[in-house]
Amino acid sequence: MSCSSQADADDSSEKQAIQDTDPKPLQPSTSQTGQELTKNQIKKIARRQRLLEKVKSNRKQERIKRKERRRLRIANGDVQPRAIKSMSSKCASNIRVAIDMSFDHLMTDGDIAKLLKQLQRCYAENRRAEHALQFYITGLGGRSEQRFKDAVSGYDKWDVYRKSESFLDIFKKEEIVYLTSDSSNVLKDLDPNSVYIIGGLVDHNFHKGICMKLANKYGIKHAQLPIKKYINLASRSVLCVNHVFEILLAYAECKNWASSLEKVIPHRKRIK
């Protein structure tokens, strides 16, 4: 199956800031430290709360409109309903990919929330793929697992191999390949006898080289995606979890690194 181009859509910076901050309502006359608020401060808080409510309402309405538009297009025969794939289906890939969720202690609550969204994107893309990867989430526990339970309805029914154990306890040492941009080894192909580990970490470059250090510590193989061969990035070859997963998913379907990287890597990360 050939790879197709993919639009890269982002929320505006203002809406993203609102979404990530998730502020708690304050008392109308006092701050969280107990100090009296000025009239201007009270007005600002009220305006922010109104904006939050408006953004949430607009997003809800837009979701409803999108679903209705798609329903009408399906009814008119313009598009086909999305086929949901299972990892156990006959056409599923035998390539194994695992997200290592052992970095709770290095992330803020906000970073964990962002990582959760990236995992949701991985899951959604895998379910729609023609050849779904064998998808593992390992080392899941602590704040990350609690966030899953609180924020994702029915996450326990996801078609993934969800494990509380470390990937080191699940897979044989000789079949593990930890993906890290710091590796000197460039991935040439995907081997069904290997399992590819993606570090589940949102760190804003605060912990450079941590995945490489982990691979060296446990004496496991490591490799980087062949990004530099095909794409000129504006910064280090570090991608978020879902982008790495989507590249592997695309390559499993079309066996072409150039097309897979072109399809997934956002243009904002490239040298113009």
C-alpha cells in the first residue's frame, strides 16, 4: 500500500495554552494565597473563565458538526466508513513496537497529559491502519496510569498489550532495539524478530541522551530512524512519541523510509 501525504494541523497557541493550563476557579475576592484581589484581577479571572467556557463549547459544537458532515457524506456514498483494524486480524503486521512508560518521575503533570494525548494518537492511527502494529505499552503505573483512568473512558478496553512490567521483563534482551536519536546506528529495516522501544517521555530537552544511557546501562541494542538521510530538520532529530510510532507504522505498510518520513514529520520541524 502506498503512503499518502498527511496534513499537519495544530491548535492556535492561545487555545493550546488554555488547554494545557487547565486552571482551577479562584474565590471571587481572594487569590489562592489568601490575598485580596483587585477589581482588575477579578475581571481578568472572570474573562479567562468565560474564554475557557467558550473554547470548550466551540470545540464541542465543532465535533458535532464534523460528525454530522461525515455521516451525511457516508450516507451519500461520498466516503466509506472508517474500517477499524485489530492487532489479531489476518492483515495485521507482525512488527512489535512498545512505548516505555518508566519516566513518570521526570515529567510534570502537564507533560504526562501531553504524553497521554500522544498515546491516544498512536492508538487511533494503529486502529485505522491497514496493517496494525503489535502495540505494547509497558511500565504503565503511577501518575500516568491514574491519568489514563481519569481522562480516557474505556482505556482498559484498548486493543493494546498493556503491561505494568518493564519491557526488560517482557521481551528477550537480544530482541530489544531502543530507538534514540543519539544512537550511531541507523535503522535500515523493521525485523519481526525484534521489538522496537520508544521512550515515553515529554521532557523539552531537559534530559538529553537519557534513552541512550538507558540502552547502554542494560546492554541492549539501539538505533535511530534514518531521518537525516531524507529530511533536513531545523533542530535535533527528536520527535514526539506519536510521530515516531506513525513513522514505524507507515514504513510497515509501504516499506519506504522516504515516503514514511515525508508523510509524518511536520513541515514546521524542517529547514525552510
